[in-house]
Amino acid sequence: MIRSWRARLLAAGTAGIALVAAPAAAADFDTAAADALVRRLMAAEAVPGAALALIKDGKIVLQRGYGLRDLASRAPVTTATLFNIGSISKSFTALAVAELVDRHRLALDAPVVRYLPALRLRDARTAQALTLRQLLSHTSGYPADGAWPRQVPPTRAGIVGEFAAMPPDAEPGMRFQYCSRCIVLAAAVLEQVTGQSWEAYVRAQIFAPLGMHAATFGPRGLADAPDRAQPYGHDPVLGAVPWSRLQDLEPLAPAGGIDADIADMAAYALFQFGDGTFAGRRLLSAAMLAELHRPEIAVGADWTPAAGREDLHYALGWFTAEPRGLPVILHNGANPGFRAAILLAPSLKAGVVVLSNGESSRFTEAATRGLLEQVVE
């Protein structure tokens, strides 16, 4: 069904990384093939440790840790090892906003200034037009991440304050521009309306009902966890080098600061396949869950990470694509010393989540695509 992914991976530069053929019998999933693929890709990309969840027909068929969470202590990765999930956090912020839309406390298409009357934007016309839908779909008209100051303000209020000086460079709703600070602005709306911090709301309204008991936030959350992955960069001479500071994870948390283990992320993936309920509790209407997954804007070929993607769009907190006619939702995460990826086919109730404490996006890309190929064939 999606054999073209393998060819694209090889063409993109993963030649020499052997991909294991999918099992012939769909009824019995071949975990040995998945193990072999993950270990081979980890060795090829010098990834210290990783955790994997595979879902087939709405059931977790494999949930496992690989390699080491800490090279100095030789501590292994387990299914309870905490990793930062990077920009996959954006989908949690979108879900949190969607819950408030369901409760008629927010409207996706109302001007943001309705909820944040003190918000100051440089462009008066944008101030009257900017919506939560545009913030969550990266169509706000504000520039992509690379155009913002390299130094991130130490507080979320400081990030919101940057909008007063940053001019938009496109009409709202017209162009995809990947803007992490725009997700923080959406989270500020949530905080204003609920009177809670974004962290408190997400913990109570998403983590708790989904049973994401280990999930937490930012560098403090990682530091406090006894079973945590040490983040590693890669030096061509020294090899794996530990990161000691992840200072931007706190102010940018709504866009990239969630920490979770693979069991947490498997539960989150399973929620995406349903009707908005989990374990008998409704978190979201079925219509709003579908809205989160519905493509909003095409991702242009000028966005470098889109290279090699088939029909890539952005929805609300999720990328979408249709490789060979199979609708998928996906997101990657990248912070210093961490890479993560989630790739789901909701119509088949199949998917892959990969978390790692290295900096190889080639590993997470190849693993998710190769493993989804295994579970859907």
C-alpha cells in the first residue's frame, strides 16, 4: 500500500540502511522484523537510545525500549523512560483549544483579540483578523521560526509581547509558515479564558483522562524523573555529547516542551483513532476530533522539511499526507538531544511512535515510515 516510502527513503540518502520486509501474514505481527529494523537504523545513525510503540488494528502490538538512556551509567531505555517529544507538543495545545471550543468557551474563527484584549500587534488589520484556527494551522501570516529573534524570551508573556514588534509578512490564512511562537500565543488565549496555566489545563484535561501518568513538562520535568533519557548531541570527533541545558523548553512548552514515555504516547495515539472518547470518558466531540485532523493548508515545497513528502498539508496541530491514497496524520519533534516522531493511519487504526535521545531525524523518519509499512501490509 505504501511501498513508495521505501524508495523515497533510499533516494533521500538512507541507502545502505537495510529495511526489513513486512511480514507476509497480516494476522500475526512479526515483532522480530520491527526489532531488527529499529536496531539497524539506530546503529547506522549512532542513536544512543530509543523507545517504540507500534499499533495495528487499534491494538498495541509492540512497546519496547532500545539502547541506553544514559551512556555514562549504561542505564537502558525502558517503556517508562521519559523523553522530550518536541513539536508533537503542538498537537496537545491544539487538542486543549479544541476542548474549549466544544464547551463554547472559544471559537476557532473569532479574532484572538476577543479573548486577549490587551494583545498588541504591529499591524492593526491583522489584529482584527487573526484567529485561533490560523495560529494552530501556521497560517497566521507571521513569519516562520527562523525569522524571529534567536534569543527566546524567558517567559511566555515575553513571547506574546514580541508580536507587538514583529510585522506579518503574509495575509492571515493564505500561506503555511511554521511558527512556534504562534502556538504559544494560542496557549495564552487558553490561559486567559480558563484562568489556569497551560500546563495545569493539559495535565488535568488531557494527561489524566488518557492515563498519561508519567507525562510532564520542560527541563524540570525531565530532571525530576528517575527514569529519564539523557539528551545527546553528536560530535564528529567525540561522538555522543550530552546536553546539559534545555532552557527554551519552558517558555516554548506549548510548542515543544512536553516530556512523555512511550506508554503515554501509545495512549495518545490510540485516542486519535476513536470518536473523542477514551476509556469511557469523552474528551472531545467526534466532529472536533475530525476537525483537528482535517487539512487546512498545503505545505509548500519551499519548506525544507517537506522534501520527499506526498501531498503534505497542515491541519490543526498535525501534518497530514496521503501516500498512495492512505490518509495519515503525523508530526515530528526536535529539540537539543531529542528527536521524536508519530505517524498514524486513523482509517486503519494503525500507527508508530518513536522517541529517541539522539539528534538524528533520519532515524525517526526512516523508523516511522518503515515500521508503518510493516503494520499496514
